[in-house]
Amino acid sequence: MLKLFRQDHPKGLYLLFCVEMWERFSFYGMRALIVLYMIENLMYTTQKAGNIYGLYTGLVYLTPLIGGYLADRYLGQRKCITTGATLMIFGLFLLSFGPKSLFLLSLFLMIIANGFFKSNISSVLGLLYGNNDEKKDSAYTIFYMGINLGAFFSPLICGTLAVKYGYEYGFAAAGMGMLIGLLCYKLFENKLLGDCGLKPVIADKTHSNNEGFKSEKQKSQFISLIILMLFTIPFWICFEQAGSSLTLFAQYLTDRNFFGYEIPTGYFQSLNPLFIIILAPIISVLWGNLRTKQKEPTSVEKFAIALFLISLSYIIMAFAGYLSKTSPVSPLWLIIGYFIMTVAELCLSPIGLSLVSKLAPKKFLSLTMGLWFLTSFLGNLVAGVLGGLYEKLQTEQLFGILFIISFTAFILLLLILPKINKTIK
């Protein structure tokens, strides 16, 4: 881990690391509570709660496409980040302190907020490094650790407050997290980010950010990137069960008693980011060692590994679902499942962010980053629909369907892997 941080990175990286950490704190803190809040406080059915959850988590990945376009053409990334963070704070505090009748309005505000924020902070990070692709991979690994540091602490803090004092206190803590992130950003952005992302691309004449495709090779790389993005959809369908079916599995079918203490369900949502923090530097070193031996998998091969691993995790969870028919199962099943999913995520998500930054023409970098998050929108949408079937299907049937989805995508990617490998490596 220290090797990653000792590299000569711009100081702006650590500001973006901090801001993204607090934004993810707010998002995952809220996500850990939202389905149970709808079921227990708003008295929604499991299916209705799952569908709303899927629509919400999907739309927060759709609106970055619009936010990226506005940043590239009119506003610049930096103004969009400020706008998004501000709207997020309003949405979370409305969810916490507002009447229940405004629940959907608070979700709407956070959807719009994510549109302004999400793709643009990732794009500003890429702009800090210019064409330094080698350092860019390392930078996105550090940035990804920031994401998961916030995601690790938020279910613990927000989940504990929700259990002890009520859901509104958990949501308020999430809002405070984003407020801290915004204050950090506004205090240091000018000093540490310079003019990166300050102007819309179309008006920025100081850099080569307004370039389109430079060659046919770049165009073919971009097309291959879009094809590769499609394979992330089944991955997110499975991965984003964390806030719906896996949360319900933890709540109702997992033995959460630990020496007389009942583990809050939200704590299980901290497993993935905890594993990310532990495994990210290890896997980064592994890729580096394999690179020196010229044995490192290509980016496309890493995507295939991710799909295989997440399908493996759902075979395990399907077996756990079968065992839970007789009595609640050990939390070790969820721990093992989340561990394998985390390794899969590290083979896909930071690799994809770095690929977008490398292969997207600067003229529409934020828009392309929005396309990357669009795949998460589609995945989350389907994930919510499947999560909403939790009560209608046997648990092992639901997890078996998720295995089939991810393993089929793995096989299809293997079939076209040689062709895409020629353009993306």
C-alpha cells in the first residue's frame, strides 16, 4: 500500500480522494438503510421496496451521462461537482428531517446530484495526469481505495445510529459526511486542482482537451471499449444485490448472534469495502509483478476473470440459500461471498475507469465516463427487479438465476476475447 502512495502524484489526487471518500460515505450509508427503511417505516412490500431501490440505484448511474455532457459542453467539471455535492446534502437532510410524504422527492434530488457529481470527479482525476498512462492506473487504484474507505465506515456508523436512535439519524450522518466533503473541496480546489476541469472542454484552449479521434486505431479502440462496457451490465446485476436480496438474506436468513450481541444487518455492507481496502494494494502489486514477467492479464482478460468470479460467488450463495431453508446460516457464507465478489470488482471497476480515461477522446471524456456509469444504471435496474422477487422465489433459485446471468456473460466474453484483445490491452 505504501508503495502506491509514495509515487510522485499531484496533490490534487488526495483532495479528490478525500471528497470522493465522503461522497461514498453518504451514498453507502444511505444505501445500507434504504430498503429496510421502506419496508419497516413506510410499510412498502418487499417487491415495491426492491423495485424502488433498483430504480433509484440505477438512475444515479444514468444521470452522470447528462452531467458529463453538461460539463463537457457548458459548465466544466468543477462547477458540476459543487452543484452535485450541494444537491446531495439537501436530499439527504430532507430524507432525514422531512416528512415521509417527501421521501420520493429526496430520492429525486440525490439522483440529480449524482448526475452532476459522479462522472465529473473521475474525469478531473484523469485530467490531472494528462497522457501519463502508467501513473494514471496507480492514481485510479488510490482513488478507488478512497471510495471504499468511505463505503466501509458508513454502514457501521449510519447502521448503528439507525438501530439505536432511528433511521433519520443514520440518514443525517450520511448528509453530514457529504457536507464535510463539500467543505474540503471548496477550501482546496483552486490551490490543488489548478485549472483542471475549470472550463467546459469546448471553451478550454489551454490544453488539447478538445481533440476528437486522432486515428482509425483510436476509433476502433473506442468501439471495443463500448462493447466491453456491455459486459459490465450482467456484472452489476449480480454485484448490486448487496443492497437488496443480500441485505434481506442477512436480515432474515443469517444467524447474526455473536456471543449474545446481534450484529446489525447494515454491518455486512462494510465487508466489501473492507476487503477492497485490504486487497487493492495486494492485487495492484500482483499485477505489477506479473507485468515484469510479461504475464499480466490484459484489461479484457481481467474483465473475464471478474465475470467468472462473481458467478462463482453466486453458486456459493445459492448453496447457502438452500441450507437456510431449515435454519439461519452462519455469516461465514456472506463473508466468503462478499470476499469473492470483491476480488471480482477489483478486476473490473478500477480497470474500467482507467480504460475510459485512456481511450476516450478528450473532447467528450466526461460524456464517455457517463456511458461507463450508464452500464451500472442498466445493471442496477435489473438488479432491483430481481431483488424484488426475493419473496416470490426460493432463495437458491434467485441466486441460481444470478449465477446463470454472470456465467453466460463470461462464456460470451471468452468467445470474442481474442478480437477485442487486439485493440484493447
